[in-house]
Amino acid sequence: MELSLSHRVTKLAVKACVGVLFLTVGALPVAAQKKSKPAQTPDLPSQVNALAQQLYGMHLDESGPISEQIQKLVMGHMQQWMADRTPSAVEARRELENVFAAIRYPIFVAPRTFAEPWKGGNVIVAGYTLGWSDFDRLNIFGVFDNRDGKSRLAAVTSFTPRTDMTFEVIPSQIAEEFWFFAYGNRLGKSQLRLSAALYAFNGQGVKLLWETRDVYDGKMRIDRDKVTIRFLKEEEYARELAHRRKPPRYEATYLITPGGLVEIMQKEIPF
């Protein structure tokens, strides 16, 4: 018996409703899944770069809150990465380079590291110069105590701002503590200016033993038991040049003693 036109229309309408209901129900889990998907956390290099880019155009004296966040991220990662290993200085430097891999001009970073044996273990220092202009630069380094294949972050400290940074270990350790120098130069009016500091690590923390800043045209040499710094006196240098005369240069010699650096001689030398 042939269905009437009204019956056929009703049957088609029911099928359409069922199809729409099926599609709607089938799509619900997908929609719910999309809504519940958590936002991805940026990777560490991206986080560090996002903070560092905020420093551009900022005065160094105002950079503390941002630079401290960067320091916390970087040193926290290095502590975690180094916890169950004894990395070489090169490996530590490469890991710092990975952390700062997203940094782009005008921000710049220079990682600095060293690793030296001490008292049956190792002292590993990992640090960096972070800058965003010729004058706005800061220096941070962490000191790790490494024993039995495990590393512990013992101290984080800062070296003189507005300079670059280099480390040098004293060739012969004359004290129970582990001694090392940090030194660097900053741009001046006509000559580079040297800053240097002597640090002592006792296994638990770091203390400053000696420091000099902004030595005009300073050049430092470190021997086994002494330090020599050659320098100019700025006012004298400007005065002698104004009279077309060669300015004198000076040399200061410091003896490395168990109590720190002691100046034993200062003399004038040819320019």
C-alpha cells in the first residue's frame, strides 16, 4: 500500500532529526576535548627571552625585578641539570648557551664557566654577562660543589655591573678555601676601565676577599703568588696629553697571602 505524501514527509523529517542528533552527540566529546586542553607553558629559552626583551631601554638601576627573575630561572635550571652529573666547563657553558638560545639583538649574553678539582671533589662555576647596551650590563654566577657525581648549588653572587666578566683560578691554593678571581672591563671616556675581585669558596658559601673598580686603562696579570696591575692616573694622563707629553704609567704588585692580597710595591714604568 503506497504511503501518502504527508506520511512520507513525516518519515523524512524524523530521519533528519535523528541524523542531526547523532552528529551533535558525536561532536560533543571533541568539543569538550578542545575546551579542556591545557595551555602550553613556554619552554625555558622562550621564558628567559621574554623577560630579557623587557630590559631593552631600561636603566640598569631599574632592572632588578626582571634580572632577578631571569637569574632564578637560569640558576634553578642549572642546579636541576647538574644535580646528578659532573659536567666539564665546556658542557656547563653549552648548557647555559641552550638556556639563552632564544636571546636576540639588541640583548646579548656571554656565558662564562670553569671547573677545577678541590678537596676530593670539584668546584664548578657557571655564570653569564647579560647586557642590553654598551653600559647596561650585569654579571651573575653560581658556585656548585660537586661530590661523588652530584652537584649542589652552594652560592649565587654578582660581579661588578657594567663590565664584561672573566674568571681565573689562583694557580696555587695557599688557603683552606678555594680562591678565584673575576675581572672585566667597562667602556670609559677614552680608555677601558678594569674591575677585579678575589673570591673565596669554603664549600658552603662565597665571600669577597679583595676588590678594585674602574682602574683607568688597567691591565692585570696573575702569577702563582702575586698579582700585577698596570694602570694610568686619569687626571695626570689628560694633563700630560694636553701638553703633548707622554704620561707616566704605573705598576702595582700585590702578594697573595692567606689573608688576601697585600700591596707590596708600586712604581712608575715607561708609557
